[in-house]
Amino acid sequence: MRRLANRAKNSEYAWIRSLFVNARLFYRWLGRTFPFLHLGWIAHLREVRWEGDRLVVGGWAYTRGTGYKTPPQIEVRLSRRGSRLRLEATVESLVNVDVNARARAAEHDYSNTAFTATFDIGDQLQDIAPNPRRPWKSTITVVGSGRRYWGRFRNINVFGSPAVMSAREIAPKVQVCPRWDLRRGLVVDHRRLDVVATSAKIDVSSIQVVLDAEKGVDAAQMIGTCQTTAVLAKDATGLLVGELSSPVEVIDEITSQVLAPTWDMVTPDGRPVHIAADFVTPAASGGNRIRSAPDGSLQVIHVPQFIEVNEAELEREPVLGVRFRGTTSGDWESTSLTFAGPLHSLPVEVTDLGEGRFEAFADLTLSVWGGPKLPASAGGYALVAHTPHGVARTFVSQAFVLNCLQHHSLAELRLRFELNRTDQFRLGISRPRRKDELGSYHQSRLWKAYVAKSYTPRDAVYFESFFGKNATCNPRAIDAEIAKRFPDMRRYWSVSDLSIAVPDGAIPVVTGSKEWWDARGSCRYIITNEWLKTRFVKRPFQTVLQTWHGSMYKKIGLDRTGMSERHLNLVRAERANWDYFISQNAPGTEVISRAYDFQEGILEVGYPRNDELQDTGDARIATIRERLGMIDGQKLIMYAPTWREQQSGVVDFLDIEALSAALGDDVVILLRGHVRTLDKSHVAVGVLDVSTYPQVSELFLVADALITDYSSMMFDYSVTGKPMIFFTPDIDQYRNAKVRGVYFDLAELAPGPVVRAQADVEEQLRDLDEVQRANADKYVAWQKMFNHHDDGNASERVVDILFPGSSAT
């Protein structure tokens, strides 16, 4: 429904856009008139924790399209089906900027709709009989702006305390346990426990449990993951005793992470065995540890080394980082900790304090590929332990959940202490934005101000590369030439966050910040290698240079078939922003003029990013190889497939691990993913993932050969004259105009073998000299056709045109 609404909202037909507006007005009228329909209702569960016998619930609630100039009155209650009883919470209204950060297409500032609700469960349920079949259901009521809405929690924060809701025993054998129900939201179970464990002992694989049961229990089962079970029976002393089976590795189906095997204790008739309130957790033994599951039942978890975080704090001096403490069982000499993130990992320094305690520090700045130390990139970083048995999860204590789930807004980044869907410590890092820059409401406000403002022109340059994901490609080469000729000219670089290294002397502006909007609106020169998208409004004094990011093999722009009229209109609207468009070669000029209906302003000067490929000195090559960690004599083969619209990760047609094994230890495969798959890293023996390496031209200089498919790298790597192999198992589908379409027959022109089988790739790599000899004539013809301007001076030619009268001497 949301996709259909977006299409209607942005349709090229006025009557469809009008239909969307009227439908939205009618939808909102229905919601206001009949609030029980819960149309547009938003209720997010952010926090669930215990303070003694008091249950604290936090979040926010509002209805889309309804703004609140003053904080609304919020009521939170628990009710049970078939009963008139209501448990009312004490509610405190809050202001939380995260509400705006999560709101989609928000028309109002909803930050004042946050709240914390406290239920005094111990007193409220004292005289109410438990009923396990009828849980208490939560309801939120919001009164404000002359309207009254109500509903349940609809969303849950899976990275916070709601992920690890825990049970509380409020009276002997009477337990209360909040949990999340997909249909009813937050519910609270109130039940009497039949069987509880008062104590237990675990020794390597054997377990002993003492039970306090209303009915005699002579046997029990430990139900494990992957259908592993263990039977417990009473011994002569009355203890339940059993042997746990060998642990079986468990893989999370969603995240593909290796999970710790667990066993849950149940009676023969399936009743869970819960842990008593005064139960003392025994020490781990043999990699097994007894703990309380979220519902208060007894659970055994297998971890080679148990690491539990108890507290954490942010440190700013002398180094920005996170210091945390906890307990462990095991040997630190064989274990290390890291915060594993989407692009990089943050190393952790660990200090063994003795007696099973440790202290650790994680630096939130890091140097990537020998570059400057910068803040960590945005994403989630989960704390993992590297043991002799492989990667193991870590855990947090209940004290951590209660006290340490904090948020820190810094100039370098926004940081939140979180949980990784379960009780694993996680650092949530996002781009540094101010409170009045967060979320769609504030971005809409900044957009409107940007459109309406009459900016004073600044003699400055705004650069953007791949939507701010990096600071590379043609814009970076032009930046270097401008910096050389005009050292006093201000140069702004759009970056998605401050982890991206910009050229020396340049000023990074974070996407969506006020400085970013102002730079876009006031700089006289805009240089980009991708679309600026429709949120760019060109001023009369601005000159926009579109450098693009590769010569064309696959069809682009208006040449693509099957595109909707809306998409084609977006192409034309984007094209209207450009004053100049760089072409690498003569065939590229022809494509650009047709695919973008762009005849005047094409600069056929070669690609500036290829200028540095002329610098092939031994010292530079040695420096790059050292940065990659290569040793003398190792041959480097780069595999760089392009992306596919129908695939979310790096193209995996080529089994690079098998290829690396076949070629031997003297060959290292450099895997270069596409900019659209940067967060899909690949770790394998004999393979080095260089997808995040900042300057791909440096990889061209050290790679002894390139394996690619349809990537525009083929037009750049050929400047080096080194061998290329084209692995194209899906070429028939790819060149189909209904899928993508191409501009020429690759097999006819390619300066290297075009193969479809992995065995053929391996065969060609074993004799690269023969590959060069067999394709020498085609290579020369290719260079004449596509590289006739790549002479090392393209940047100079671009700046000569962009700044007339500034020719380099």
C-alpha cells in the first residue's frame, strides 16, 4: 500500500496526484471521526524494565497528521479480557528527538509525544488471582489538539530493553512476565508457577537441579536447539541429575550468525521449570552456564568462554571511546574482543582484573587502509569474542539493561548503547546531526528553507561522489587540480558521515545538516559523479559539472527500455541541472548525447580519475602493496563484478575461495564490491576484501590482472595495459533489453577472453602472458577506441574549461 501511495503521490498524471491528495484527506477524516479504526496510529515501544516490583514502560504514541503544539495527555493502562479491572500507570511526558528520527514523511514535530509509564505491579496485582490464559494487554490513549486516540503498541525497539524483557516474582511462586505479541503488542503474563528450581549445579556436561514443585516431579528434560535433548532423573539423594549432549552449532536464519546452543528445562508434561527469586546462578563449567531465560525459566547456554558486560561509559579524553567492564570465565590469552560492524571492526583492548573480572576499551576512531584516524562509520557494532573455537557471542547483565542503554550526541557521531536483538552488547552509531536536523519533519523544514532562501554566491566548490558514500572518483581528481591552482578556494565535500576522509584542506559537510544544505545552495560550482536528485534546486549563478562514474557498456538514462514515464521524467529533470558532462571517449560522447538528450556541454576530455594511472613508480607501487599487507612475490588478482538490480550483495557467480585455493598461496584475490554493496563484506582464506579501499586507481596499479564482468572498470583498467578476463555467466540475460541492455558485443571488442565457467577463469589466470599475446591486437584497438584521452592531463583540461583563463603553466 505504501508503494502504491508513493507512486500516486509522484505520478506524472495530475489526476492521479489529485486522487492521492483526496484519498489522504478522506483517510484522515475517517481516522478523526472513527478513532477506533486506529488509522494512522503510531505507537513505538522503546523501553521495558523493572525497578523492584515496578514495571517501567517507555516509548511514544501519536496519530499521523495530528500535531501537538503542547505535549498531549497520555494514559497507559493494562486490561484483561473478560474483566473490568484496569491497571493504570503513572505517566511522565517526555521530549525525545528520536521520535522525529524514526517518523516517515512527518508533517509535524512529534518529539513531545514520548512518555514513560510506571506500573506498581507488586501492589496492583497483590489481590488479583493469576490467570495464565488471559494476559494483561496494554493500551495507550493520547488526548490533545481537541482529539482523543487510542491503540496498542505497534512497533518494538529490537535493539533495546524490549528485546530482553524479563520475568519478576512478585510473590512466592507468582510471576509477572512482559512479552511482545505480534498481534496484541505488549502483553503481561500473570501466572502461578507449578515448578521452580531453587538451586542447581553444573559440572562439564552433567547438571544437578533441586526443584520445589507443588506436584512431585521425578523426571525432567533439557530441550536443546537443533533437537538435542537430555533426560534428567532423580538420584538417591532426591536430586534431578542428567548429562547434556555435545553442543551443536546453530546458525541464525536471519543474520547467519553462529548462535550459542541452549537447553531449556521442562517437566515430562511440557511445563517449563522456572528459577526461584532467590536462585543463585552457579559458575560456568566446561563451557556451560545456567541462566534465567526472559520468561524466568531455567536455561543452560553453551559458550566456550562466557563474557558478560555489566557496565559501560563513554570517554572523550584523551581518546574518544567506550570503556566497559564485566565478568568472564576462561582464559584471556586465547580470546580477543572486537565490535564487529558493517564495514569495519573496532578493536578492543582488554585488561584482566583477576577473579573473573575484566575492563576493556574500544576506540571509536580508526584508521582505514593507512588513512587518517576518523570516527567509525554509521551502523551497528556488536561485541563478539574470538576464541580458539571460533567467533562467540557475548552477553550483558540485567544491571546493564537497567542502567546503560544510553544515548550520546557528539560532534563526531551519534552513539547509543544498545542490545543486538538479544542480550549482546551493541554500539549503534549514526551520522552526527543536531536535534533540529533529525527526521523527515526537520529535513522537510530545512528543504523548504533551502528552496525559499536567496543565497549569496560563494566562490566555492561543492563536491559529491556516489551520494556522499565516499570522496573518490573523478570529483576527487578535479578537487586536487583546483586545490593546486586555487589554494584559497573553499572546497566542500558531501559525506554521509565523518568516517569518510576528504582531501586535505577540504571541508566535510554531513548529508542533511544545515551546512550541507547551505553549501548546496551557495557554492558557485557543483561537481558530482551521480544524480543530485530532485532535492537539488539549481541557482542562476551555479555551474553544475556532471563527471559521471564510468564509460557505458550497460544502457543508461533514456536508452533503457521498459522504464516508466515517471522515471523518464526524473531523468529529464536531473539532466536539466547539468551545464557540463564529462565524456571519457568518443563512443561515450555519442551515448551521453542520446541517453540524456544532452548535446551541448559534453566535455570529451578523458577521465580525471585515470590521471594518476600514469604514476607507476616503484616506490608508489611498494607503498600501496605495503598498505594492503602484501609480501614480496605475491601476485594480486582483482575480482570486481558490477552490481545486479536483482541481487542485494556482492555477485557470487565466481567461487573466489575455490579459485584462491586452486591458484595457491602465491596468489591473493582482491575482491572489490560495487559502491551499492559496501555493507556486504566477504571474509575468506586467500581473499582480501578491498571494497572499502578509498582509491580504486591505486588497486589498478598493483593488480596484476583484473577479472570483471560488465563493470565500467574495464574502461579504466585498460589504461594500464595489463590483462583482463571477463567472467560473464549471465551475459545472455544481462544484455537482454528487458533486463538491462548493452551498447556493444562484449565478445567482439573485449581486450581479453570472455568466459562463462570458473574452470576457464582458472585456466586463463595460469598463463597471463599468453592472455596478453592472444589479445594484443584487440587490446590496442580497445585503447584507441576508449582510452585515447586518458593521457594523465584530463583534470587540467576540465579545470581549464570550468575556470577560463586559469590554464596551468
